[in-house]
Amino acid sequence: MSLPFLGHGMVRYVAQSFEILTPIDGAEILRRIEQAGRICYKSENMISEDSHFRFAKMLLERQYLSVIEHVSISVKFITNRGVSHELVRHRLASYSQESTRYCNYSKGKFGSEITVIDQRALLPDEDTYAIWQQAMENAEASYLQLVGAGVAPQIARDVLPTDLKTEIIMTANLREWRVVFGLRTSEAAHPNIRELMAGLLAEFQRQIPVLFDDISLGTLETENQ
């Protein structure tokens, strides 16, 4: 039985990326943390022009990490559905994600095609990459054919691949970001999420003094509270 297609799709391949959505002023972040932390000691009188750096170092040395929960940062990720499933395992965060229930990829605004994260770098040679590409094209063809036959996108999505591109915004406090970086940059992490988080960690370290300097790829934090 021949079924109609909506559009003539051609799989689009893209790389992973991230975008920090929260404007970051590293020194101001440390000042806010110092203001909160000094309530505990009633030592506000010790705040000076540069005391926030020393205070932040003290917090890390003593692992008093509850104080850094007062600052949250939002990041937009472009990645695949597999990585997004790992991201949302971090419970102390908020998420908004592109929905395969409500997005109809056969429509013109999506180019009548699906978009996937290109996995060429993870495959050993061109032959295995060609097998993977064929799977992506088959998934797209099946999806478009189902939608063209009148199947709702939320049902047709069942044939979409794990490598389908998704956009997801994650908001977490700084303490939780430390946990995320520790877990998701380890050698045991999936290569996709490790690459994504390694780049984001480097950007956090560049923009926010002190609070992420002790984290290298694969380190896990301990804490007193």
C-alpha cells in the first residue's frame, strides 16, 4: 500500500551546542553569595571591596555549599533526546523542552524534515557512519509517511530516533551545576554529554571566579551541608 508523504524531507545534521541565557557578572554573583553567607555569622561588618573572593574560597574549602544555592543560571542546550533524558535526571533543576507531541516536523517551519545531532565523530569509519545515516533517513521517511497518512505527530513520534535534535532550557542553582559537572564530565559519562558539559564548565570557570575552579573533568564534590 502506497501512502502519501507531507513534503520531501531530507535529514538535517547539526552539532551540539549550548547558550548561557542568564547574564553573568561573576563578581556580583560572589557579592550576593557573601551577603547571604554572612547572615549565618552576622559578620556583615567584614564586607569590603574584595572580601567576596575570600569568602567564596572559604565556602569551598569548608564545603559549605548550601550558600551558593542562592544563585541560579539558565542554559539552553541543543542536543539529542538521549542526552536530554540524562539531563532531566538532575532533580534540583527546572526544564523546558521542545515537545515531540506538539511539534509537527512535516510542517514548513521545520523544513518538512527532522534534524538530528551528527554522530560522525563517535563512529569508527565511513561505513558505520553510512549505516547510522541510513537509520536516520529511514526514521524520517517513516515519520513523514505516518503523518501524511493522518497519524497524529504525538503517535508518529514513536519512530523518531534517539539522536533527534532537541532544544532544552535548564535552570539550576550553582551548587547543582557543580554536581552536574562532576557527574557528566567523568570518563564514565556518555561522550555526547561529556563534550557538552566540558565546554559549559570551561565557560562557567571563565565567567564566575572561584566557585568552579576546583572542578576538573570527572571530579565529584563532597559537602558538609
